[in-house]
Amino acid sequence: MGNTRFVPALIVALLLLNLVVAFSTKTTTNISTDQSALLALKAHVINDPRNFLTTNWSTAFSVCKWIGVTCGSRHRRIIALDLSNMNLSGTIPPHVGNLSFLAWLNMRNNNFHGPLPAQLVKLQRLKYIRLSFNIFDGEIPSWFGSFPKLQYLSLSHNNFTGEIPSDMFEGLPRLQVLYLAKDGLSGKIPMSLFKCKELQDISLANNKLEGILPEEIKNLTMLRTLQLHNNLIEGKTKSI
């Protein structure tokens, strides 16, 4: 009888052990994925004048303690990456798209260049994107309209050219702040912009945008600031 009772208990214990091992393995794999993504970014940085990444981004200690990195308390995954004002030079590798828990991305005021990798579209938790004051070039990717939680988007002061994608704002229902100033953008303001009912601040100044400011601007009832100066837009205004 005693052995009969022991067998079910042993099975339960083994099942619990397997669950613990599986969970631990998954957690390790996930944070390892985040670490690998940042190491790939580090490898694409060609100039780190203050040695921020060179000395700090090391496998000798937890990635959650690296400079500019914030991990969430619940899943212990990277939720924020702030590399602003570090004077870094380089490109963004596609591996950054593997930071699947990332909600905050700030790389403002550096010298990152080249096109933005399409793999960034996988970062569906993003609420804040600030890539201003860099040297990114090419056209603004249409996939910027694929972040349903995005509230803040700043791409100002880069070398983007071409037109703003016509459907860029279709998938940004929560967007509150948009800065696309002082790039080389041309064409008209996309009508999809006026579907972002939560917009509060817009700056499209110092581009080559043209056309007539649509009446649909009145749909943005929460708008506080609209900057369109130094464009070719009729009915333009510096602020409202």
C-alpha cells in the first residue's frame, strides 16, 4: 500500500520539476535573445567615443544592468533602451527587432546612419520611438504605421527623403506626438494623419511639403500645436 501511494506522488514531483526546468529554460532563452540583439547592435557601432558600450555592455554581468537598458520586473525582459546623447556612430542591425518586450526606444542625438531595418516592425509593444538628430536616410518606411500602441514618434532632423507614406497613420490610433521636422520630405500631408484623434502635437516644419491644408485638420480636437512653417503648404500656420 505504501509503495502504491508513493508512485503518484513521485509522478507529480517529476512533473513539477519538468515545469520548473522548462520555465527556467524559456526565461534564459528569452533574455539570451535580448542580450544577443544588443551585442549585435554593439557590433554595428563603429564609434563609441565615451566608451559607454565598449566598457559596459559585457557578458560578465547581467544585460539588465547594462547602461541604457531597463528590464521589466515581471518577465525580466528588456522593456526600454535609451542610448540618447551618447555620440554613437553606426547602423541599426535587424537583430534589434528581436527585443519583443521593448516599449521604449530612444536613440536621439547620435550619428546612426543608413536605412532602418524592416525587422523593427516586430516590436509591437512600442509606445515611444525617438530617433531624431541622427543621419538615417532613404524614405520613411510605411511599416511605421504598424505599432498599435505607439503614442510618441519623432524622426526629425535626419536625412529622410520622399513622401510620407499615404497609409502611415492608419494603424496608429493612440498617437499623441508626431515630429517629422527638418528632413527632406516632399509631397502632401497624408489624409490618414487626420484619423489619429488623440494627436496633441505635430511638427512637419522645414520640409518640402505642398498642397492645401485639409479641412480634416478640424477632426483633431485634442491638437495643441501644429508646426508647418518653411513648407509650401497653403493655409499653413506655425501653431494653433
